[in-house]
Amino acid sequence: MTRKAFIIATSLLLFIVSGVAAQGFGITQVTLDPVAWEGSVEKVSDTEYVLHYQATVEDGWYIYAQETPAGIPFNFEFLQKDAGVTREKFARESETKTAYDEIFEEDVIKYAGQRPKLSMPITLTDENITIVKSVINYQVCKEVCIPQDFYIAHNLKTGKVKAFTDYNEFENYGATPAQKDKGEEDEEEGVIDDNGPTNKGLWATFFLSFLGGLAALFTPCVFPMIPMTVSYFTKQSKSRAAGIRNAIIYGISIIIIYVVLGLTVTGIFGATAIVEVSTSVTFNLVFFILLVVFAVSFFGAFEIMLPQKWANKIDSKADRGGFAGIFFMALALAIVSFSCTGPIVGVALVQSITEGGITPVISMLGFSTAIALPFALFAMFPGWLNSLPKSGGWLNTVKVVLGFLELGLALKFLSNADLVIDGHYLEREVFLVLLIAIMVGLALYLFGKIQLSHDTEVKNISVGRLLLGIMTTAFILYLIPGLWGAPLKLISGFPPPMNYSESPYGIGGQSTLSNSTAEFPENAEIGPHGLLSFTDYEAGMEYARKESKPVLLDFTGKACVNCRRMEELVWSKPGVLNILKNDVVLISLYGDSQEELPEAEQGVSASGRRIKTVGNKWSNFQIERYNLVAAPYYVMLDHDEKPLNKPIAYTPDAKKYENWLKTAITTFNNQ
């Protein structure tokens, strides 16, 4: 009983932590560029090389060629600026075509197909140069046109390439021998992709999905299959080595099945899913309903099952034997266990879709690895089977607990939809009341005060249930002060922001701003922590010139998790808050606002982007000014609208953020 309690408590505790932690791993910056790049180096002689650039463009998108009469032509610029490197005026390029372009309403030259290739011959006048750094400017179009800057370093010595999203890092790359050595070790051949999640974010996705897979193991549909399947392989195989081999093939087959599912989702949603998902009311409502259905299924109201004939057909093919038979056995497990694993897989995919890129593939790789690993390990060490807890009612307890967690997560997607439309139907207090009610239900269930139809009678609760119940009760007590204005920093970014509530300043609290309409500027609102925040760029710039203060331009979103985390965890620090209140003018531009613009302001931008809502306007503004879509994204500006220092994105280090503000203010004061 002690072993069983430990396993239940540990696995479910990890799943709770992962669910909360997942909110902090959202994408903080996404360059809207449906193009992936490969690069290589061709050596002609000791001083002559050809730098190759191979693009893979998503279907429907295209890139303008180097000599197009309209649009932004494809252009190369070497960082050396002819110091030690000479090149031809134009790169050699793959097939192009001339066609009428509806965006620019004239003929343009663009690359044919979705795999354009450019090759730039270069000659070294300084033989000591081993790394050539080039900046590529181009425009990628579909229904809109988006200008892009892309930074690439070609290593002439190793023939490898490295891409950068940070210009300072790109500029300093290879500046010293130590940096050159590090670059040669870190570079990898192949696809250069500066879009979507970073390596750190992908590892986090893998780890959290792995925890989800571990939780799925302890469900009634999967756990009993471990000893049955392992026993089958060990008894049916002619030798212990053959049994281990077959079990490993079985595990690999499970991984392949789920990774193919991830690839399918990636193919459907593409690399720019985050832009649509995070700002779409429809997507967030669909995900909310989906998670509620999953939760109710885990409560035992019904089972989500794939058609029985699928299971029968696959099961019949599993009798073939050999590698094919083992694969179909794995597929049969995936189908039969879908009623338990489906809701968990659904949550993992929903989270990964909102992050975009290849995250769904990484998510399914992590999930399936956790499912497959026990089958291989127990086949290698069959004696371990004796230490497994016996199947029983505790497996259904796992399902019900996961149902409560999914119900809580569903609230976040409903809140996103409400925030985007600015409906104020699910304000912070209402959100917290619902979350507290769900957690109270979970606590009562863990303490045995609530039983569902599929539960066995609980005469005595285990140590694991007791500990988890105590932790849930502590979490409830932590949430309650939030109803009266407590910041709840442990779950920062999960509930709606403080200013999206019935009492934005807490019970009896007041804004630090004057209530006098004469002193309150037009196009401004009371933002986080009572800050004066402008929602119109021109109005904010005019006010900054009047007050002789620099501007903090805040590209944000109503449904942006990391924006809320910055406001609640970083802006709240005394040093940062003092600067925001007294030394800068804050302009907050919401890229996901669904408020419709006056008809006179609607239309199509110079880059071909459709402008209908306030969110469209500020997203297009960010693309045209800074060539990216990012939230949060901060820019310090002077009165000539020029950056005072390098813009930054999500920066959870409050001291670093404070120093960034101070540096810009010092530059402004010295002008």
C-alpha cells in the first residue's frame, strides 16, 4: 500500500506542477515567416567559395526575386562590407517567373516553386577570414506581404552554417578565437529555422509531455497492459534476447504512432499557429469545450472511444507475427487505450498547437516515450513486475483527478476568449471562484467525501490521497485572498490580469491617478498597477513630447500569458514600478484586440495586410516597424520615434529589465 500511495502521489503531483508550469513556457516571440532555410558552403579554391541558401516555403507563399520591379527584392549584405570579401552583384538563383501580382497591381518577378535556391560566389582578399556573415532581406507574400531580415554565418572551414535571431549575437559571432571554437562546436548542418519555439522551449515541451505520458500510464486502460504485454513477449519469444528485442520494437512502434500524429497536427496548423490560436475566439472556445468533454469523460459520464471495428481489424493483423505484427499490437494498444490516453493527448496537443512550429511533434515524442519506456524496461528486467502495484480502484482515482485538472485548465481557454473580445464575462474574481470550486471538488474527492459511479467504496484513504488532498487544500487557501486583490504570483499569467476585475485595485483600493477628467489624457486608460497607459500610438507620443519623457512601447495582447507574467512579476518590483510611474510614458498596443476600427481607418496596408480591427492595426504596425510579431515586445523610443537601445521581449529577470530601462533613459537624457 505504501508503494502504491507513493506512485499515485508522485505522478499526480508532477502532473499538477507541469500543468501550472506549462503556462510559463508560451512563445514570447514569433517571427511571422513561413520560410525555413538550409545552407552550405562549396569550396572552389583556397580563396574562392560559393555560399548556398536553400529555402523551403510553405504552400501558397512566395518570395520576390532579386530584380523584381515591385515588392522588396531579395538582397544580400555581408557584415564585412567588402573588407576581406568580394562578391558578385547578384546571386545565382533558381527558376523565376514573371506574373501579375494582385497585391501590388503590376507584374513582379518571384521564385517558381516552393524550394528556391540562391548561390552567392565570393572571393577572399583576406585569407584569414573563416566565417562570412550575411544579412538577407526579402519579402514573403500570400494574402499579405511581410518583410524579413535573416542573419546567417557560413563557416568556410567546416562548411557548416548557423542562424541567428539576435543581431548583437550575430555581429559578435567569431570575434575572438574562443568564440570561433565555440561556434564550430555548436554549429549543425541542415535546416536553419529561426521561427517558432527555441531549443529550451522544445525541451520544456518534451519534459512536460513526458510527465503527461507517465500520468497516462497510471490509468485503467494502460497500466494493466504492462504485465500482460511483457509476459507475452517473454513467453512467446524463443530466447530472452528475442523477447527484449520484440519489446523494444513494440516500444519504438508506440513512439512512431504518436509522432506521426504530431506530424499530422503540425502539417494541419503549420508553423504560425500561435498567431491564429492565441488571438482567435473560435479556437479558444473550441479548446475550452474539448477540455470540458475530456474532463467529463474522465469523471465516468461516458467513454471517448474509437470505432470498435478499427480495434478488431488492427487486432487481427497483430496475429501476423514478425515486425509487422508487433507494430499492429502497438497500434491496437493506442486504439484500445484511447478512452484514457485520448484526453491527455488532447491536452498536450492543444498546448503545443498554441506554441506552433514542430512543438506538436516534440510533444508526442515526449508523451509516447513515457508510454513506451516501461514496456522495454520490464522486458529487460521481468523481475520488476513483482514490484508493480496491483490493478484496482486506485486507477480510476487517477482518471478522476486528471479530470479535475483538465477542467481547471479549460478555464484558461474560456478566459482567453473573453479577454480577446473584452467581454468582462469572466473577470478575475469569477475566474478564481470557479477555479476554487473545482479545487474544492478535487479536495473533497481525495478525502473520500465525494464518490463517482465507477469508484470503489473508500473505507480508508491512502497516504498518497491524504498528502495530495492536503496540498490541494493548501492551494485553495492560497487562492482565496486573490478574491480581494492578492496578486497570486505562483500562478501569474493563468488567471485574468488584476485590472480585468470588478475591483482592479483590490477591495477599497484606488488608482494612483487623479480621478479628475481634466487631468486624465485622451486615449489613455488605467493599466497594471495603476499606471497611465496609452492605447493609441500617436496620442502617447504627443503626451511624451509634452511631458519631456521617453516612451516605453509595449506590444502586448489581451490573451498573452507572458505579458501578464511580466506585468505581475517584473513590473511590480519597486525599482521597475518607480521608473514606469515617473520616468517614462507607457504605450500599450494590443495585437489581438477585436475592436473594429472606424470604416475610414479600415483597408489594406502598404504591405498588403488587411486592416479591420485595432489588433490588425497594431500587428501591422509592429511588422512594418520591426519585422516581427511578438508579445510581449518592448521598445524604448525618443521623441523622434527612434529606439534608445535594443528592443527586448520576455525578460523575467527584473534587475535586467530595470537596467534596460535605465540605460535607455540615460541615453534619452544625454541627447
